[in-house]
Amino acid sequence: SCYPGEEMAVCVLLLVLMLASAEGVTFRFASYYGDHMVLQKKPAGAVVWGYGEAGANVTVSLSKDSKVIMKKMAPVEEHSETWKVVLAPMEHGGPYSVIAEQHSREEPKNLTLRDIYFGDIWLCSGQSNMEMTVSQIINASKELSEASLYPYVRVFTASLIQSEVELQDLAKIDLEWSIPTAENLGHGNFSYFSAVCWLFGRHLYETLRYPIGLVESSWGGTCIEAWSSGRVLQECGLTGAAPHQLMLVLCHRFLLPTLLSGPKMPSVLWNAMIHPLLNMSLTGVIWYQGESNAFMNPDLYNCTFPALIADWRRAFHAGSDGQTQLLFPFGFVQLSTFRRQDRDDRFPRIRWHQTADYGYAPNKRMPNTFMAVAVDLCDEHSRYGSIHPRDKQNVAYRLHLGARAVAYGERGLVFQGPYPTKVVVDGARGLINVTYGQELLLLLMHDHIFEVRSHPCQWVPAPMVSASSHTVTLSSPGCRDAVTRLRYMWAEWPCEYRQCPLYNKHLLPAPPFVIDSALKTGWASC
């Protein structure tokens, strides 16, 4: 289904695909298989699928140096005219060739994929900060010049397509599986290939020293509802015509032009850009999205985001015949900054809701997740607008630390900044002691970065008065009633570039939080 403003060529392609299916399917691999691709290594078996003549049989062979290593056979299903095999789990490495042969009443037909490697597949999705290409970031020329040093980090990008119904396959591809070059990593602004995705994969390769496959499927200016299946929307109370219409009204009325570029209708990107990938065996997902939802259903994000993660996990597990882990690792970027002087708390709320209101990841509602805090990576002078900070190197570095710890089980690796373990209120002296679980690196004292609230008072600053290796002491002026809430960095632009008050010794920033005394956070008074 085509939408206003969508390229006519895409609409025509969709019509051609529908007509082709009505007349019989050409024997072929699914759209996202090609030369130079990476297939998922062990312990998973890589899924290989495609289209053929209904009732025929397809043999898939894996060979190396002209020697056949394995063969798998599958029938072409009558109703879908598709075939699918799961290869035996393979060690990382290559190159291999994958040959598919169709046996039917007609003469046998052969297809071959060459220069295939086994490694880990990561899907990169979200909105424009995931879409930003390597050519748009700081030190772009250096990053692009080094692309050829990483021939075993392979890249692929899906086209921007939306659909009212779930598509079986990608309708269009922007970048076929490719060996990285300066040209395909710096193709154009917000056009393949994602800087965060590339740098993340490159860091992983430098650590793991085996092939990494990166699949980008992202679209700027999009709300999470567009990436969500109907199951997620139903779980979070966003089903039915009225909520859908409300979403459109909210987006078009309140979103600033820089956030308006993507489709807003529920599920249209899930249908066209995620559902077609479900048969793929993969290691995990990284996600950079949320800016649009600061202006649309922001206080449902603590439902929609965890629900999307859980739903994608179930769907990829089922689509890959159980080869993708049911609880595969899911990393995300906590939002950076937007407007320096704005007093609106939409961004702080979204940052909090990105963690399902825990303040850190993984947590009970978001198991096997990891988070890169980006609130200190502001960029007021970005030529792409302050909503698009150009320091994607630190974003990717912080993400890859989380992946190493959560996805790859690297023990003892610190991948997130310090978080409070106990808050003690000394009412008699008007002081609050905030104890952290990690050793603190204090960059500066700040009078407004912490705030407290006492019923019925409003939020007031709690200036930092001293700090030790694990504890920050705050003054609690203003309302003298018992303090009931404490928050940190609760502002759209709380600090300057890499100059927030609190880090750990690894220079990872303490994430924002809001602590309620009713929660079990070690809160106490004396």
C-alpha cells in the first residue's frame, strides 16, 4: 500500500511484486541474501530461504574451496511458494559459497552466493540518530579512510518502505551486502550507512576478531508505534481507530519540523522493514529512537519500548525456527539533548521511560538489555541541528561495552556509569547523602543538577556541597517538610559536552534518575 509522498518507483515495485506472485514466483533467494553477506555462526544455525515453484524441492549446499561441506533439502511450500533450510551450526570464518538448486518438472535451476562468511549478525534500527551516516559525524574523513581496514565487517541497508500489511520480504534495498568502502559508508546525509551501526560493529570486530554482519533498517523522524506490531499496540492500549488518529494529531501538531520526516501510522515500519527480516538468524539488536516520542505518547514509552523488545524477541525466535535466541541481547541509546534553554521535561521523561522507569539496564522488565547514556554528548553547533549530535564515536563505544558484557558475557567489564544504591536524608542538618555503587569521578560541583521535592512543595535545587569516593552530599534548602523525591540531571540539556558532574573512572556518565521514597532504593532518614 502506497502513501502520499512515497516515491512512485517504490509503489510501482510493490505492484510488480504482487503481480509476479500472482503469475508464479521466480526461483530466487530472499531479497537480503547476496554475495559478501555474513551468516550467523554457531551456536545458531543460519537460516537460508527463498522462493520457488510450488511443489518442487530445493537443495542448499555449502561449499568451500570447491568441496561440499553440507547439504540441506526443503520443499517449496504450496501456499507461500517459499522454501527454507536451517544450516548446521558453523564456526566463524570463510569464504564459503552457498548453492541452491531447484528440482522440479522443468530443468534444474541453480543459484549461487559467493564470498560468504559466518560470524555474528546485528540489526540496527531506530530513527535519524541511527540513520546518520559516517560522513556526517566528527572526524568523518578519518573514519571513512579507515573503512577498507575492516573487510570482514559487512554492511547491508534496507530501503525506506512502509506498508499497511505485513510483508514477507523486503520490497526494496538501498545497499546490498557489501564490503565497507568510503563510498558506501558515506553515501549521503541520512542515507546508508549508519555511523552508530558501523562503529559499533567495528568495535566488536576489534574485540572478537571474527566477521560481523550489520543490517540497518532505520528511518528518521519515526515514532515507536510505527515500528511496533499490533500486539505491542494492543498491550499498551493503542489499538482502534481513535488512538491511531490521535497519534497523527499529536505528531503533526507538536513535533518540530526536524522530527516530522518519517511515517507516523502504527505498525507500517514493523510491517515493511522488520517483519520481512524475521527468518534471519541474528545475535542481537541495537536501537536509537525516542526523540519523536518525546512529543507523542511520551508516558506510554515505559510500556511500548519494553513491549517492542519482548515482541521482536518472540517474533525473531519463531521466524528463525528457534535459531535466534528467545532472549537475544538488545542494546539502546538513552537520548542525548535537543534544546538548551527549554524547561519542558519531555526528554527527561523519555530517558527515564527508556529504562522502564528503573534508570538502568538490564532490569527486571528489560532483561538482557544494555544502554549507552548519551546525555553528555550534546552538540549545539551540529550542522544537522542540535537534535543530531555528531559524536557518534562515544555512543558506539559505550554501546559496544554493553554488548561485550551482556551479549558476550565478558566478566568484570564496567559498561554503565554509577547509579545510587542508597539515599539518606539528614533532616536535622538539611543534608542528603547519595551513595553510589561505583567509585565516583567528580568533574565539577553543581548547584542545580540534583533536585528534591517535598509534599506539597515543587522541585527545588539541592546543591552539591561535598563528595567522597562513593557518596555525594547535597544541601536540601527551601521546603523543610520531609523530602520524598530526589532526581538527577532532570533537564533536556543538563550539562555541557562530556562535562556532567558525575562519571566513573572509565569516563562513563552517571545516568539520570528520579527516586521516590516509596520505592525500595535504600532510602532512609535519620
